[in-house]
Amino acid sequence: MTCAAMLSMELFESEKNAHVEETVATPLKMHRRSVIRSSGPSETSRLSSETMELKNSLLETYTSEQEKLVSGLSPAKLQALVKVIEGEANFIDGLDYSAESALEAILNELAKQDIHGMASWLKSQYDPKLSDKILEDWFRGQKLMGNREAFAIAEKYMGEKGLTELAGYNMAWSAVDVLVSEDALFYLEYLEIGSSASGSNVKFAEGFDFSGFAERSLERLNEEKEKGSNISSYPSNLFKEWVKADRDEAFAFFEERLYENTVDLPFNEYSDLIEGYIESTPSSESAAWLVEVLDAGDLKQHEYKEVIKKLHQHKLGGIGYTQTVLEHASDPNRLMAEIVAETFHWTDSEQRFAKALQGFDSFEHFLEGAESAIVNHSPMYQYDSNMVKLMEGLERPQVEIEKVKALFKQAEEERREERFKKLRESRS
């Protein structure tokens, strides 16, 4: 049951037991069936004809015109309008769209004149749970949430719990964008920790403290790692933009702080560092560097696979960049065979594999590269079943298939022996 539905049921039971009629309304369009509990009977009968006429005008027009109608009105008139629009509420359905948008326009004008006064008045008029809900709905859509003052106001009138919910998973990305660029560490302190997270590209200010932001992010995640939690609303382009600003610092942070860590920064992978570097460096220079990275053998298996995947999908450096990398490779045939291996695990692998093979002079040429990859323990050729099935589907000679199986078996035995060796060394 939704929060709004629960509140409606609570109000219904209260009315039924007390036999008292109360007028109800919904605060904003984001929570259409949330209910406002009035502190007393409806004041509609005591409202001036001027207020009633203005109310009718508001309900007959649209958002931009509603904003013009309430602009410059005194707090007393605006508060009276809230009361009379509240009187328009239907017990079952709440307010209709025009009434909801009118109420939002009135609250915006009240806040524009005196945000503390607006929040205090709502708290004095309505049940605390409902006034917090009204404030949360209103704050959520405001770009002004992107600064310390607005957070301080929200915390003052909504309390720590309401503020945490406000700054959590559903936080407006317009606010995240402002906070990250203007006050990043403050933004981190107010982020909700939860089991899920959302990522989006944000704009980083010139001179942004990427290192300080990443360090504090890691501290928070390490504090919560046993709970399996993530930082919500996290910038997914942190690594890409950091490496453009300071390549050495970005890569050093990853190597020193994340490579052996069990916690990663949400939505930011090693391949994002590579992608950011490639985007900001001449293709010939970055291609030569990428080949060195791949040949060094320092990448974890999933990092290596992610880079190969992006080369296969032409997501690194754009169309033509993969060919540039192949031209710089010490063993282009092997690297090309590794890129082809990305096709092995798709549901339509036969069609993808056949298309990828067109880059080779012959199937034998592909086998040479694949055999080199297997012998050198490439992460792309850890298992034989898919490749063998594809070869069988192409009706390749049995001698080729048996040779590939033997190479896989030999590579697996070598890996097993290496694992035993490390185990023995760790115990000695």
C-alpha cells in the first residue's frame, strides 16, 4: 500500500470513529493521492469574494498563468488560497490536476517570499506527517535544493529522516548536478545509503576536487560494505572526467585504492578510465598505450574482457579506432581473435561469429590467433565449449577441433598448477 493510500485510510478511520467531517486535499502532483489534514473545519464560507474569484481563475488556467496570478500576493492571501483550494478536494480522488498545479504555484510563491515562513505555516496548520510530505514533495522538484541553505531549511522543518529520504534515490538530478559541481563533499554527506543506486552524467566544475570526492566516497562505501549498500545518485562519469583532468592522479587512485579493494565506486569501472583517456588523447598515441596495457597482463579478467568488449562494439574511440589499435598490436592476429571471442556467448553467436570471421584471410588465420590467445592464457579464451560448438556447427575438420580441445586442456592444467604454486607459497 502506498504512503498516500495509508494516509487516506488513516483519515477515513478517524472520520468514521469521530463522526467529524474534515476537508482533505493533495499537496502536489508528484503524490496525487497524498492527503492534507486540516487543523479545523473548512473556512470556505468565511473567505472573501475576492479570494473565491482568484481561486476560480486559478483553476481555469494552466501552470504559467497560475504563476502570474499568484505573483506578488501577500502571504495572508496566499495562505487563504491554500485553504480554499483545500476545500476543492474530493475524499476519494484528492485534487484534480489544475488544483494540484495551483497549489504548487502558491507554495512556490510563498517560498519565494519567505521559505521559512512557508514551512512554518504548513507545520502549524497540518498534521506533522502530512506537512512533511507536502514539504518533501515541494522540495524534490526545486533546483534550489542544490545548495547548503536549502538542505539546512529542509533539515530544520522535516528532520533528519525526511531530509535523508529527500536526498536519496529519487533526488532530482538537476539538484545533483548543482551539488556535485559546487559543493561535492557536502553532497556526499547527505546521500542516502541503500541497496540500490542510480547513476547519471553530471557536469563537474573547473578545478573540481576529484581525489577528495573519490576518497570520501570510498570511505562511505567501506563503512557500509557489510550491508551490501551503495551510494545513491552517484555520478557515472566520474572516472571519465577525472582522467581528462588529471590522468596520472586518476589511474594512481584506481591502482592504489581500488585494485585490491572489495568495494568499487558505483557505475565507474577501469574501462571508464581508459575510455576517458582515449577521448582526450590523439588516437595513435592512445592506441599504442592501450596495447601496452593489454600486453602487460596486469588487468583483472573482468577489466580485460570489458576493454575487449568495447573494442568489439566500437565504443572506444569510435569507428576506425579498433583498427588503429590492431595496427599497433605486437600480435594483431591474436588481438583480433580475442575481439572475435566476444561473439561466443551471444544467443545469435553463429551469425555474429560468421560476420566477425570476415576480418580474417581464412579460418586457419583465425585459428592461429585463437591458439596464440589460448596458449598465453587470454581471459577471452578461458572455456572451450562455445568455441568448439561453433567450430562443429561450421563443420570444421575434426583434427582442428581436437587440437583446440588439447590446447584448452593444456592451458587449464597450467593455470591449475599456478594456483597450487601460489597456495603452497602462501602456506610456507
